Amino acid sequence: MEIEKKLENEQEEIFKTSEEQNGDNQNNGESSQEDMFANYKEMSPIRLVMRRFFRSKLSIVGIVIIVFLFLFSFLGPVIYRAWGETEVDRTQILAFTERLVTFVTPDGKEVTIKEVVPYYKSINSFASPSWTHLLGTDDKGMDVFARLMYGGRISLAIGFIVVILETVLGTIIGGISGYFGKWVDQIIMRIVDVFNCLPTMPILLIASSILDANGVPGSLRIYWLMVIITIFGWSGTARMVRGQILSLREQEYITATEVMGLPTWRKIFKHLIPNVMPQLIVSMTLGLGSVILYESTLSYLGLGVQVPYAAWGTMISLSNDPVVLNNYVFVWLPAGLLIALAVLGFNFIGDGLRDAMDPKARK
């Protein structure tokens, strides 16, 4: 009997100690969870996006490139004041030209000789890179380095203005199409299809001929160029916004706005469009590179910015001359490199934003 009592007492003591240990473990677990929640900081969606964005090395490279181009284009002319955008170096330079001279000798033989004739150039055209002209001069005697900076202003400004106009126009039209649907959607989408099927380059050539025939000055052609690119660029944004709103208008919060009796414009521009903004931001960033490339192509073909005004595409157009293409690389190559950097920079930033705003798409 005494042995049984001892065993019962020992079991009770073991049970009590185990309960005490379990209680201590639970208290420790609760305290650790409390500490964890106390140290936890809730991050806003914007901070999460920015955190993912800056983790991408290509995004950082894109930001560095674009910041460099903006400083070079907008701050550079303030620092580098040696030459202006349209200023011509009229320093007279002694140059030489060759000509063939044919004459007949007293014995009746015809002889042709090459004669070197010295002359003075009225402008310092195609000057080699030097301390006076860091990247030389073009065929008009204008400083290439200065024109690169001023040309960057025009190319970047056209890119941003056109992308903003395309986005605003496409968002309005796509929002109306996606919200109302039915026959409104059918009509707008058929118009979008028509714009997508139009032969862009022939129409631009015709538009350029009309501008030339009406004597539109070069300063105004820049604005016409932006209008033309916008007209042919809004349809893609409209189709994207329309697709997003078609899916968003079935959500419960849109049904709640209908029950509340909110006006249509408020439903579209206050409750639907803000939810499409992430896709619009990515589309705008990726579109910047395309617009700059498009503007450079038009200027290269003579449809855009005209001399003496500077644009990167206009500067590259000098390479149409085989002599300039082979012998004066410093005149057109830097502009081509800056165009490539701008397109790459905006594409890197756009890809980084797309991955940051939609991590599932990357997987």
C-alpha cells in the first residue's frame, strides 16, 4: 500500500511539472508572437512596389541612364555655353580642293594632271573634334556637342508630351467603350481597328508634303509632328483600358456605386480608371522609348524637326551622304548612341515597373 501511494504521489508531481512546463511554453509562445506583431510594420502597396522595383538591377541601370540623359539635355546647355543650337562657326579655314586639268603638249600629246587648289572656307564645316568643338562640327559649321544637348531636349520633350496625350485620349475612349459596352463598344472598337489598319508611313509622307506645300515653318512642324504621332498612337491604350474595365465593372464595389446612384463619369474616372493606373504607368514608360524611336525615324526621313533646329533623328540623317557616313562618323554616331540609350533606359524602367506591380507575371 505504501508503495502504491508513493507511485501515485510521484505521478502527480510529474503531471504538475509537465503542466507548469506547458504553461511556460505557451506563455513564451504568446510573448514571442506578441513581440513579432509588435515589430511588424505594415507596408503600403506603393512601398511594396518601390521595394520590388529597386531590387531589379536593370531598373537601376535604366534610372541612371534616363537621369544622365535629362541632365545632359536640360542642364548641359546651361554649363556648356561655348556654342548655341544654331550658332555657326564662321572661322575662315584654309582648305584644298583637287581638280583635273587636261592640256596638249607641243608634240601633240594630251596630258591630264591633278591640280591642288587652295581656298578659304566661309564656315568651319566638318571640323574634327578639338577643344574648340568637342565633337567637331557638321556640314553647316554648327557644334555637334551643343546640338546633341539641344536635340535631346526636343526628342525627350516630344516623347513625354506624345505619351501623355496618347494616354489621356486612349483612356477616355477606352473607358467609355468598356463601361457602356454593347453598341457603343462595337462602334469604338471598329474605329480602333481602322486606326490600327491605316498605313502610317504613307500617310505621314502625304502630311509632310502638305506641310511643305503650305510653307509651315520648322518651329511649328514640331507641334504638328506631336499631333500626328498622337493620332496614330492612342488606339493601343484604348484597347488596353477597355479590356481592363470590362473585367472591373463586374466587381462588387462597382455594383455598390450603381446602388448609391453615382453619376456615370464618377464611376468611370474615380472608381474604374484609378484601378487601371498600374497598367497605364507601365504602358506609358514602355511607350516613351517607342515614341522617341518613332520621332527619330520621322526626323531622319525629313518629316519631323527640320534644320537648323536640332533633334537626334535630324542629326543622324546626315549619314545619308556616303562621304559623311564613311569619313565623318563623329557627326552622326553620337546621336545614334543617345537614341539607343534612351530607348534601352525607358524599356528597363518599364520592365522593372511591370515586374514590381505584377510579380506573378514574372513567374
